[in-house]
Amino acid sequence: MRLSARADYALRAAIELAAAQEGHVTAEQLAQAQNIPGKFLETILTHLRRSNIVRSQRGPDGGFWLARPASEISLADIIRAIDGQLLGVRGERPENVSYPGAAEPLQRVWIALRANERAVLETVTLADIVSGELPEQVAILVNSPQAWV
């Protein structure tokens, strides 16, 4: 899996919002907290707002906050809001791709890969990240020595 810079920044900004104690957080505060270029962050926040992940308010008391509880927003929700589908093959969903001859089973590999991505990214929420407590199935994967090489 390749995670775009936009998706990485979006995840980090959303985590900052989930961890915020005072409610509204300005874009400038988010940018400074996570070293995200300001203009880049503005575009990201617009995508997150349109996807109903964050809300915003203008003015002196303005800022951004999560549109739903952090426990209801998965990492997959954020990645999809920014980059679209989790796994695409030449811009297509894996179930819509077919291969001739000996390469035919490759489609099933892409579908299995997407299922594994979903098993992690749809399970881990912003609340999990903020608490530092990952779901058990994800913790098992992380604790495997093979995961780190």
C-alpha cells in the first residue's frame, strides 16, 4: 500500500482534532502541531469537511472539529475522503479487472489485499490512535517480528 502525502497529512490533522481538549482548533494550530504546509492543509480540510468528517466555523471563535465522535471515524474513512478507494488497479476496483491466461488469479490477489487493508484501516478509529490502544487484531499484527522487517 502506498499512502499519499495528502492522506498522511489528513490522518495527522484528524488525530490532532480527536485529541483536542478545547473543541475548535484553527487550521494554523493543526499545521503547526503536525508540520503540515498551511495551503496544503486548507485543501485537505475542505475534503474532510465535504466528506462529513470535520466541521468548521469562521470568525474569531472559528476553527475545525470532528463532525462525529472519534470512535466512529476510521482511518479508512479519512483515506477514502482524500484519495478515494483503498485499492485500485489502474484506476479500477479489483473486482472489475480481469486478466487473461496464466495471470487470471491475480485479480483474487488484489481482492485479498484489499480485504486485508480493510481489516486494519476500517477497524482502527481516531479514538484508538489517541488512546494508544489499538484493536486486538491489529496489535497482534504489530507485535509480530516479521511486521517490522
